[in-house]
Amino acid sequence: MESYPYIVNRLTSSFELTAKIRKTKMSERQMHRSIFFPIPLLCSVTLCINCPFVPRAEAETCGGEGVAVQVLGSGGPELQDKRASSSYLVWQDGQARVLVDAGGGSALRFGESGAKMSQLEVILFTHFHVDHSTDFPALIFSSWFEGRDRPLPVYGPAGDSDFPSTIDFVHAFFNSRNGIYRYLSVLLISQEAGGYELQPHNVIGDTPSSAIFRGGNITTYAARVIHGSVPALGWRVEIGGKAIVFSGDTNGEGADLVHLAKDADLFIAHNAVPEGATGFERRLHMPPSVIGQIAQEAHVKRLVLSHRMLRTLGKEEQSQSEIRKRFSGPIAFANDLDCFPVR
């Protein structure tokens, strides 16, 4: 068996060769042969021995005409529910245009959806809890292999003493001095070596009526929402004449989320706690009755419940009953890779 230093050296050489391939724009077939042939076959085989077969989730078609939202991750931080953590894609006419959050497992779901990072116009973060952000570097690195050649804006909260700002979050991964993945800084912070520029922006969210991003017939708005002491945002995406609102994690206090969701065609709210929740859980999340109240006051046309944690799974009937006391429109409970056309 090859020694560990030998394998590392070969993998390093392969990465250096990848950069050269990118510069010279070799064909896909040549690239695959050049990158993967030098890696010791035994190393690859060993990783797969005795691996259990895990069936791949089947993605609904979400790339047709018009606007649609695909739920990449419908779960929370728990692994036992076998759901990816919070993440959403906004599609238009077969193109993935907007990514909202990137929780654990969402990178795999992104690939299963058929989306391409090269298609995205913007990435939006509601906050930087692990279950909303941990797959961000995996998604960004995958974009380099797709040949993205234009800047990618990233918007999210401004941060505080306990949480990074969006600018600090992005730089903590990729800055050239002390970033976690600083070896990628040349590829993903600048346009050298065939990369592109990440453009992080901090958002306060105190003026929900002011546009945050405009580009590619997309306009986004943000509102500050209450998620305990965590800097957090709700997002509104207007695209193709449709309005989609993402509550993010919030306890529902204040009027800004209602204002943000006003007359939305689709409202995606997080069903992380059951009715009757108290204490810390309630300070972070809104129960079904509050979701229903916000949906009613905002006159949204359709409600989708996501971020479904173990404490709410199996309580769908109760949750829907509480919402129905206040909101009479269509309600759906999201699962990974579900697609919701926005009509």
C-alpha cells in the first residue's frame, strides 16, 4: 500500500494539475483523465468498501417554465429525521436563480435538483446558525468546476459579537491570510486562475421596503426578524412578476415580517416548534398559531411549512388546525426536493 505522504503528494499534484487545466481550458474528457488517473486506485476503493447503499432522493421537476421554489432542505439541525437542513432554490424558466441558505445536506440536494452554481444570480442568508450555512463552502467550491466566470453576490446579516457579519463569514473561509480554505483564495476571491469574485454584503434589514439587490430581473428585500439574540433576516424575492417570502427562523414578533410578506404569492414559514412551545424554543421560533396570524395579516396566497424538526414531525394535523383558525389559504408541508410552482 502507498504511504500516506505519497498519497497526499499525489493528490496535491492532481490539484495543481487541475489549476493548469482550468487555465488552458482542456476538454471535459481530458480534464477527467488528467485529474483522476494519478490518484491511487486503492485509496478510492478503500473509501467505498462495505459502504451501505443509500437510495437517492427523487427530485421533482422544478426546471420548467415560469417561477418555482424548490426546497433543498426541509429539516433542522437534527440528523435523525434524515432531512437536509434549511435551504431553498428559486427557479425561473429552467434556471436556478436564487439560493436562500445552505444548511447541512443542501449541497447534495442541490446536485440532485439538477441546478448549476453557474446559473445563480445571488445567494441570500437568513442567519449563520450551522443548520442554515454549513454547506456554503462545498457549494462554492463546486462552482469552480462549472466554469463560473462572473461575480456572485452574497447577502446576509451584519453580525454581532457572537456571530460573524456576512463579509466576515465569507472571508473566514476564503481569505488568503488565515481563511479556513485559504488555498482556494486565488480561485474564489479574484478572477485569477479562471476563478470569479465572491461579493459579500452586510444587511441591516431595518427598512423592508428598500431593495437590497437588483439584477437579472430579480429584486430582493430584507427585514430584520427576531430569532432570540441571533442577527437574522427574512427575505422577499420578486422575480417574473411573482413574490416569494422566506421567514427564516423567527419567533414572529414585530410587524416587519408581515410588511415583508404583504400579498406574497408564496410564503415559506418555519415550523420548528409545535403549538404550546415555551421557554427557549418559543423565544427562537413561532408556533403554528403565529404563522397563521402572519399569513392572514399579510394576505399571502399560499403557505408552505418547512424547517420541520422532530418536535413538529407527526403533529401536522394539529399544526394545520391551529393555522386554519387564522389563515384559510392553501397549506403544504415541505419535504426535501419538493417543488412549488408560483402561480
